Amino acid sequence: QVQLVESGGGLVQPGGSLRLSCAASGFTFGRYGVNWYRQAPGKERELVAGISSGGDFTNYADSVKGRFTTSRDNTKSTVYLQMNSLKPEGAAVYYCSVWVNGYWNWGQGTQVAVSS
């Protein structure tokens, strides 16, 4: 079955950086685009970034453009989210998601805290 496992979250100071990973299994990874979402307490889940199946195309929410970069390594079935210049409002649980078998598949999420 489809499995997505996020990792790399943690506590970082404002202005700091983190690199999240999303390891995938159970499907032909290189055929599918992947999205990153985040959800802060009391807020709706929001789309942060997306990357095409081959990694040629990416898109970002306006709130993270210029600070976040998503990439992928299809040989490792892994997608990355490099987050720089993190702001306090970036604190959330971050999820990767992929549309496979007719529905969105989600990982368990990784917590990012931004605090001094």
C-alpha cells in the first residue's frame, strides 16, 4: 500500500532553516507529483509547495516563495522541502501528499516549531 513518511521536523529559531524529507513506498514514485501541506493549530491545512513527477516544475504558496525549495530524488523515492528564513507563523505540522489510486494519500506529518 501507499506509504509516506515525513521526517526532519524540530525546533528552530526564527530565521533558521530545516530540511524535511518525505520517503515514499508502495507505488511508482517517479510517475507522481507530490505536494507539501502544513497545518497550524486552529487553522486549516494549507498547500505550501508542489513538485512534478520529474522534478521539472515546482510551485509555492506566496507566503513561502523565495524561502522554501522543494526537490526530489526519484532514485530514493524521496521528496525534500528545504525551509530557510523560517518565521514564527511557519510553525505547523508538515505533511506530504500524493494522488494515487484515486485519492489523496498522506503521511503522518512532522512537527516544526519556530521559537526563540
